[in-house]
Amino acid sequence: MVITNSSLDKSNAAKWVLIAGAAILLIAFFIPWVSWDKNSISGADMPLGKFFNVSEKNYGLTNPFPQFNPVFFIVWIIPVLAGVTLLLALLNKKTGFVAILTGMMALGHATIYFLFSGVLHDLGAVTSLQAGIYLAVIGAAGIILASARTRIRKIFWLVIAPIITYAGFYEIQKSLENQKFDGTANTSADYTVNATDLIKEFLANDSAANAKYREKILIVNGNITNLETPNDSTVNVKFADSTGSYAIFTFHEEDLAAAKKLKAGEKVSVKGSCSGGVLSEILGIESITFKRCTLNK
């Protein structure tokens, strides 16, 4: 077998493309990917919990499957694999499928951000793609192009993750649109609690509280800490405690007018379906979100 200067040059070029792509992806993961009404969201903000916290708080759009919140920690594997790929390439070791998997996961992750931002745009949010997502896509594509051997394989690994992600996103969206719920006002409550006691219960044991309350109808009584109107079609009623942890109720459509008449400090009784609580490891704050909310009369 004869190794020519041309083949050596190509191999060396692929190595440096792989190194550059992995380094770019590793850095890009932690800088802003999208902006939602001046809220900057990085690639790391999904496993950190900020991704759905911001969409729930500002647009009433929560994770449709909150029971899978722990699964989002898997997203951390993207920067981990990017780091492994970078190290292997620098040591002249075979990166194999590790590099391709890194690129695929990053492209799938970027597709979720792109599609979700489109949904928020339809809800009236001012959205834009930021430098981080472009760099992540460039880095991921570079990793795949430098790792896959043939043109067909390069194309396949580039498109398969975005296609699967788009198909899954579309099916979830279609399922939610077709889902029918009984009106919250006409549904019996599973629990009646005080707002501060509810927050305290989640802070004491987040996992147990989620298992108990998630997807249950609750009547929550308390004094309104503050009201938020992120857009013309949404009002958020928030109950908070001294730690900054809070329960937030999002009102839409027929319940919107009544919610707009409320005032901070007012004692109210609110009824809604609990989407679950998420603890921010960085801030130490628990956020408990509710959907399909109405004032309890």
C-alpha cells in the first residue's frame, strides 16, 4: 500500500477540522443560542432548567412532559463528548463514532431550539437566533464531515438527527393540539393547599412533591406576590416565599379578563393543573408551574 503526500495532507486537514469543530462546539454550548424577548438562552440552559422556566413564565408554554425533566441532564453529554473528541484528536487517537455522535446530538439539540423558538414567535414573542447556535451547527457539521468516510455517510449523519427531531416535535405538537381537557372550573380538585405550604413541601422534597402533585388539579390559596403580563394574551399570578421560590399560575383566554383585575397583595384562591416543580441548582429556587388556570369561586 502506497501512502501519498496527498492522502497525508487530507488526513492532516481532517484532523484539524475535527479539532476546530470540537473546540467550537464546546465553547458554543455555553453562549446564547436564541433570544426570546431579550431573554438569552444558551445550549446549556435546557439541562439547567432555564429553557422551560422562561417559556412558562413569559409565554405560558411549559414542557408538555414534565415527568421527563430529569432526562434533560443527558444533554450534558454534548460538551462532554466534544471534549473527549477534542482530546482524542489532539492525541492522534481514533475518534470513531464518538465524534459522529457528538455532531448528531448537537444538531438535534439545535433543531429543538429552532423549532421551539418558532412556536414562541407564533405566540407573539420577539425571537432571534444568536451566535451560539450558528457556531454549534458549524462545529457539529465540521466534526461529522471530518469523521465520516464517504459522501453518502457524511450527508446521512448530517441530516438524520434534525429529521428525527423535527418528526418527534411535530408529532408531540399535533398530539397536544388534538388533546381535549375538561374545563378546570368544572373539574374537582385533588388537593386544596396554602401557597406557602405547597412551596415548602416542594423545597423539602422535590421528587416526592412532583410525584404527588404533577398533573393533579389543585386549589391554592394565598396572597399574590406579583402579577406578570408578558404579552397581551397572558397573565401570570405568582405566589412567592422568603427564599424567592414560587408557584406561578398562567391565565389565558376566558380566564384572562378576571386575572387582569387582580392586584399584588390581594388574597385569592386559584385552581389549576400542576405541571410540576423544578429546582434551580444554581439559584436554589424552586419554581412550581400551573396550567389551565382559573380563579376559584
